[in-house]
Amino acid sequence: MSEEQKSQESAPQPEGHKDDIGDELNRLAESFGRAVQAAWNSEQRHQLEGDLNRGLRSLVDNVESILKQFNESEQGQELKEHAGKVVEKVRTSTVTAELKEGLTKGLQTVATELQEFAQDLEKKRQENPPTDPAAQDIPVEKADDAG
């Protein structure tokens, strides 16, 4: 290969070659799309999907069966009773009532403080209304027309 041929190959390609690159990219995209479509429609993918569906259904059925058995067992019944008792204790507990009362009072105090703060701001705004910048006199020097 001569030096002239080497320099032509490494030199920037003329405008016509840009279309070749675009055509090649389009062809690559089409080939990739066909490959993905072929893989998606393949028998192996359908078989894998069916196997996964059957496996997941089996897992769900087994978990449901185990939960049902536990729920019907003596231990499951005891757990439900104990949970119900705990819920009832929390609901009727004096600690819960005191907490609710304290929280309510705290929220009332915050609301009152905010209301007083807003009233103070409104009072200060009324006592010292903001000055309108457009109403201020701004001295303007007139230029001489002799210029």
C-alpha cells in the first residue's frame, strides 16, 4: 500500500461517507431488533415463561397452605388471642390516654402560639405600613441640550 493510499484512509471521510455510517447504524438497529424479536418468540422463552408461572403458582399455593394450617393450629389461635389482648391493652391503657391528652395539649399550645405570632405580625404591619418605592421622590438631573 502506498503512502498516498494510507493517508487517504486515515484522513477525514468526505460527506458522502456519513450516509454510509448512518446506513450501517440503521442496518445494525434492524438486525438487533430482529434478533430480540426472534429470541422473544422462541420456543425456549415460552417454555421458560411457562416453567416460571408453574413454579410461582406452586410456591403461592404452598405458602397459602402453610398459613392456613398455622392459622387453624393451636399455636395460631393462641397467637391471634394474644395479639387481640395486646391491642385491647394498648387501646385501654392509661399511658395511651395520657399520651393522647399530652399530644392534644401540645398541639393546642403550638396553634395558640402561632396565632399570637401572626396577630403580632399583622399589628406591626398595620402600625408601620411599607412605603411604596414608586411614591418616593427621586431627584432627576436634566441634561443640557447644548451637547
